[in-house]
Amino acid sequence: MPEFSSPFTFLKNDRKLTHEELVRAIRFMIAAEFEAIQLYQQTAESTNDKLSQEVLLDIANEEKVHVGEFLRLLKELDPEEERFYEEGQKEVEEIIKELKK
């Protein structure tokens, strides 16, 4: 579950985030979005109430959009990080090619 006592909670009154702190906060927010997606989908799968299922799955999809927004922001704030994601994607592509042989 999310921990609401994030180290970034009380900075508003004290000072502004440094660039590095902002990057870490965005990563934290991405993790929180994925956690929310899991919670909403798991709850939807755990009930027979059709209305609740539809609403929860719709909200889960909205959280996926938020992940995309945060990832794009992170790419802008820390372009070097994108290199690691691309490297990971290439590694998976290589595995996919091997499995398709």
C-alpha cells in the first residue's frame, strides 16, 4: 500500500525540490500509479458487481495513462535514464527473436 509519509510531503513550506529530488519523486509517483493499477484490477477481479468492475477497470486504465505521462516527464527531466530503458527493451527483443526461431 502507498506510504503517505513520503519524504517529499513537507517540502512545500521549507524549500523547493532539487532537480534530483524531483526525478526521484517522479519515479516514486510512477511506482504509486502501478500500485494503484494493481489494487484496482485486483479488486475488480475479486467482485461480481458489474458496475464496480467497470468503474475500477476504467480507473485502472486512467492510471496507465498517468504512467505514460510521468514516463514522458521523466524522459525530459533525465534523458540519460531513457538509455537504460532502451537497453532493457533491446535485451527483451533479443530473447523474443531467439524464442521465435
